[in-house]
Amino acid sequence: MEKQIINVGTLRSISNLNYSLSKELKILRNGYIHGEGRIPVWDLTNIIPKNVSIASLTAFLSISKVVRDFVGQPIEVMLLWQPDFQSFLLDIGFLQIARDFDLYNWNGMLGGFEGNKTSPHTKIFYYSDIPEIDPINQEEVIEWKDRKRQEIKHSIHFRLSNLFNNDIFYEQWNKNLEGIFNITISELVVNALLHGRAIAFVGVQRTRTGISTSVCDAGRGFLRSLIGNKNHLEAILEKSTLKALIYSSFQSKNKIGLYRAINDIIFSEGYVNISSYDGEILWKHDLWNSIKENDEESYMREFNLESHKNYVTGFTDTDILRQGYFKKYEDFLVGSRISFEIPF
């Protein structure tokens, strides 16, 4: 079979990954549909190591897993030999996860580096225990979610102890922010496992300004999950992933859930970026506070997405970036990706 070189872009942001990979993977899918399937090859030669975001690396792992499973073999990788960057990938857990799932064929370009040579302030890990429960059985779902949240909170504390073990960090951090951080990650992982029916990959990075985190999966996505659990939403959401993202953001206002996670992060002067298939939302203070109090179902029935002033389909200007936006892509990227930052 012929090869298809897939340029993953610069991995500078989730938006960049969406833009680059969605077009390339559409070509790959269409080839298989028409009986002209090719062997994919990841082209990582455009990556500038110092500009790579932890959210993009985490999302790339989740996409790599689903593509590798689809073609049934490790994906060949094209990359420049950069020992320092490979050392970084080893230290943050990227290479170990790649080995765990046999994701890549490095073509002899992996080597000549040592571990424990880079900053310990970044980690990637995953949760793969997808529950065997009926999502319609609310009693069983609630019991599983409560138990799993607690397990994940303890796991996060254990996994990230070295990342947080710093006196200067604790002078800037406080118990409230730590609580928001732990609750948010555990809720997002639980949702990926239960509703996405997929492995949840988690990336965490501590910087001088705060904590950046991403939770990514290659599962069913927000739209399929919502309609699968609530059939009456099919007419309201009109097959729109963006509307599904908005609706999901407002659910469970009085419980632990996505609404509470977003609201706490925005209140802490952070941001939340959510993308799934062909939709993306950047929740920032102005956009979130302008619509967060609405009832989700009545609001979605009347909501005209295309006429909203923060709706974009291409490049986004600076003012919209500051306010937040709703974005639709021409093509889609499977699964869901949620990244957020909690500043000090």
C-alpha cells in the first residue's frame, strides 16, 4: 500500500492540531471508504520543541491511539533528531505511553538521549478503566461517578506530587485552587470514561503563571453522547456539535459537573477550551458570564449560533480571543479535548 504523509502541524495549540489533522485524516478516511486506503505516516518535522503545548501533545496521543487501532499497526514517524526534545518526551511520560499502546514506529530516530534531564513540571498520564455499566441507570451511574472521582483525586495527588513539591509554588497556590484543580480533572476523566467510552489522556504543566491541564479522548464526542442518553435533544441540537458543547457546559448547575468546573475556573480568572469533532469553544469571562445563567434547553431552542457575535469559522481576531468564541471547522477530529488554565 502507498503511504500518506500526515503533517501534524506545529503542535502549538489545540486549535492548531484541529486545523492541521482534521483535513489530513479526512483524506485518510475517504481513501479507505473508496477502497484506496493508504498507510499513514506522522510528519513531526514542523515541530519547534520550545513551542509545543502540553495540550497538543496529550491530544496527539489520543488521536494516535485511534488511528493506530484503525490501521492495525504502529504508525511510522518522520521527525528531526533532537535528543533534548526526546529527553523531554521521556521525562513527561509521552514515550512510555507510546510504548504501552505500541503507537509509533520511530524508524531508528529515537535514541541518543538520557532521562531526568529536563524540567519535572510537566506530566502526561492516562486512565483506561472504562466502566461496564448502563448509562441509563442513574443510580448505578451516580454511585460509579462518586467512587471514581475519589479514586482519581487520590491518583492525581500521587502522580503529581513531584510537580507540586516546591515552596514557591505553595506560596502562590492555595487550598481553593487545589480543590478546583482536582475536582475539575476528576470530573473530566469520569466523563471521558463514562460518556466518551474511551481512554482519557491527561496532561498537566506547571508554569510561572499557573497550572495548564488538558483531558483528551478519542471517543464518541459530546453530540453522540448527549443524544444517546437523551433522545429528545436530537431536535434541539440539530446535529450540531457546537450546540452540544454549549448545552453540556450548562448542565448540572447545582451538582458536580462541567458547569461547576467551568464556572470555578472562570471565577479564578482562568479559561476553558473545549473541542469535539468539528466544534470548539473558548470559554472566557465575557462570553461565559453573558449566557451562563440561561436554562440550557429553552436557550438552545432559540439560540441562533451563526448570528452570534462570537461565532467564527476561520482565524480569530484579538478582541474575540479576549472575550471567548464559538468556532466551527470544515472537517472533524474524533473525540473530545478539554484544556484549561488556573492562574496563580
